[in-house]
Amino acid sequence: MKYDKIDLEQKISDMGEYEIPSLATHIRLFAGKVSFGISDRHGDLKTARGKFFQIPPGMKRVSFPEYINDGNHIYGRPQFTR
């Protein structure tokens, strides 16, 4: 398994809707930053630095309407739109 960051990390204060890069297969929100990744594996992936959620085929945008701040980290489940 290999993850490559794709030039897009934004802080939680800028939260809104993000355009999904065309090569991205997975996304995570961890420590207040949104990261996109590329993997040949299917399904959600757990890593030491948060959970990467698989991006469903055909989805163009993502948002995090319900994110959690536990005092140490900001994380959340993505909501995808076409």
C-alpha cells in the first residue's frame, strides 16, 4: 500500500466543500487537515494517523458537515456529492 499526498491540505477553519482531485481514491480529515491519497486497495483504510475513507466513483466534491474536536485532534466522516 502506498499513499501519496496530492497538494491539498487545508485547515479546519477553511472548512467548506472541497473539489476532489481526479487521481484521488481516498480522503481523511485528521489533526484539522484534509488529505487526499492514492491507493490500489478498496474500502476504508485505517492508519496510525487517522482513517482514510474511500471516495465513491463519480464523486466530485466532499465536505465534513459533522466534524469532531476531541481536544487533541479534529476528525470527521466525509459527505460526498457529484
